[in-house]
Amino acid sequence: MNFFDFVLQYWPRVVSGTGVTVAQFILATILGVAIALSMGLMKLSSSKLVRASAITYIEIFRGTSLLVQLYWIFFVLPLFGVTIDKFTAGYVAVGMNIGAYGAELVRGGILSVAKGQWEAALAINMTPAQRMRRIILPQALVNMLPPWGNLMIELLKGTALVSLISVADLMFETKQINSSTFLSAQAFGIALAIYYVLARFMVTPFMRWLEDYMARKMGRA
Amino acid sequence: MFDWKWDFAWEILPRLITATGNTLLAAGAGYAIALVLGLFLAIAQRTPYRGVTFVVRELVEFIRSTPLLLQIFFIFYVGPQIGIRLSPWMSGMMAIGLHYACYLSEVYRGGIDSVPKGQWEAAIALNMTAVQKYRRVIIPQAIPSALAGMGNYLVGIFKDTPMLSVIGVAELIHTANAIGSEHYRFLEPFTMVGIIFLAISLPAAGLIRLVEGRVRRKLGLN
């Protein structure tokens, strides 16, 4: 089978796999950002209990590997009566893992906001919630966006692991194609190229755009 | 309610400890490859040859933005197609070593960039060859500022070794999976693997921070 025939025969599976990968990526991003925000804020809380629970979460998810977390969520959680389908287990594991790394970025971003901003918000009688939402978070966001760009690439790469619990993403389809055709270079080569295009020409430019957009909005461009 | 069986946990502990040894071995060997190869990748991006710089730069970008899992499969399955038959261990080490070499090359690059320009000029003024310049002047000064990043990737490589299970390297996850399917019990093996990972990576991260601080103080930095 030459390369052209190969592509002609298998492109629908590659496309559907890419679709699943993109869906996993988007859902994991939403979950990851939400977790990162709440854990990052909790780590800065004045209550010791809240802080301790955030630190526990972050250390557990950063201290073990994503694959271990994925297997645990998929194979062990059902034993506790929480059964989730593999698609959900996939993006939940990836999102929870990335959320722990993101929490540190959120915390760093918030701490990097100049002290005068906190004092100014206090001086104009804002409540802590208002201060966080309207003064601190927007500025923290601009500061922490560059490292988030790297984290998003890690997230995209992380989604490849969901293939190991049989979610039919790009990695999974590629493995299937490989085992039915034995054309490994072609199958894995195409998948490598697609992941690269997604990372380099979709995720990275989007994050750059977001950085520029936020910087302009904050009058820093 | 947890249905946790202590006797089962005790029974499988020796196997998991053996697997921990394999995991550490894989991480160590992969890291050794990455440390050396990463240095070459970093220096290759500083040669006066534009073509080399461009190719290496793109290669590093490519490897950094594609999943390690896919690279492991690629090396393991494509090797035999072109006549290179590699054992799971060999291909795993190569994949993980190459992947992290690219990350480490960025760390080294930052370290090398942080060496003041006067040092480069002084090395040239002393008529040093390129090799002497890097070996005796630049790299010794670049390493301290690269230490934090290097340490982080050591822990990172350790946490990525479970991916080697997909090509049959008998590390922790592979063993936990095998135990799980032999006994139809996944709670103990997977939970214990998680605890083993925590028990190694948290102290390791602390230790790395300690060593880093000590090295930096010894060299009179901060």
C-alpha cells in the first residue's frame, strides 16, 4: 500500500480521532482553569484549613503522574460507587492534573500584582471579593498568561494518555491503524504531524493572541 | 466501606518494590541520556552555522510539542521497519532521553545565556578553542543557574516513566496492571503506586531545592 492509498483509506479515522483529541483538550482546559483558579485562590486564603486542603490537592496531583491519576479515576473510583464513562474520566483526569500545576501559576500571578493596587482597592472601600474580581485578577491574568502557554501544550500532550483507557482519540486511532496495517512510520508519523500542527499553529498562536489582547485591554501594549 | 485488604497489600508489596527499582532505573538512565544529549542540543543552537541552528531549533520545538507516548510508540514500532530492532527498555530509554533532552536543552540555553558577555570575550582573548571555552569557562558558570530547571525535570522524568508500560517495560504501572488483572483487584495496586510516587517525588523535590540552595551559596550566588 503506498502512502496515498493509506491516507485515502484511513483519513476518516484520523479525523474522528483528532476531533476527540480536540474535544478532550477543550473540556480539560475548562476544568483545569476552573480548578487552577479556585485552588490558587484557596492557597492564598487566610484560613489555615482552606490553605491546607489546597496544598494537599496540589501536592497530590503534582507529586504523582498523570497516568497513575487516570488509572485511579477510571479503575478505582468505581469501587467507591463513582462510575464514570471513559470519555469523562479522560478529560477529568487531565483537567485535574493540569489544574494543580495551574494553581501555582495563579498564585504566583496574584502575588505579582503590585501592593499599591491592593491598598488602592481597600482605600476606595471595595469588598475583598470586588477587589479580587475587578482589580487583582485581571492584572494577575496578564502576568501569568505566558507560562499558561506552556501549560496548554502540556495539556494537549497529556490528552494522548486517555487512549490508554480506550478513549478513541488521535493516539488511540493511530495505534489501531498501526496494529491492523503494520505501517508504523506512516501511522505514527501522521499523528506526530497532527499533534505538532495543533500545538504550534493552533494552541500557541491562540495563547499569543490572548496575551496581546489582554495586554491591550489593560492598557499595557 | 473501602474494602481495602491489608493482607493483599502486603502480599503484593515485594513486587511493587521491585517495580519501583525498575522505575528508578528507567528514570535515572533516561535522565543521564537527557543530560548529555541536551547539552549538545543547546550548544548546537549557538554555532555560527545558521542551517544547524535552524534544524536543531525546529527539532527541539517538534519534540517538545508532541506527546511522549506517541514518541515511545514511534521509536518502538518504526525502528524494526528500518531494520533497527530495539528492546522495550532500549526504545523507552531513547524516547524518554530524547524527549527530556529537548526540555533540558532549553534549561541549558537559559543558563548559557546568563553567562556575562565579558566571560566569552575573556575566553577568546585567552586564545581558547571552542571546546575549551565551553568546558572550562561557560558551562561551569551556566550550570548553577540551570540547576533549578534540571532538578525539576529529574522529578518530571520520574513521573513520566509510567508511559513506558505501554511497550512492556515492567515499571510500576505495568506491574500494578498485571497484579490487577491477575487478582481482579485494582484498589490496592493503583493506590499503592500513587503513594509510592508521592513518597518519592515529594522528598526528591525538597532535596533538590536544598541542594540547589547549597550549590548557589557555595558559588557565592545570592
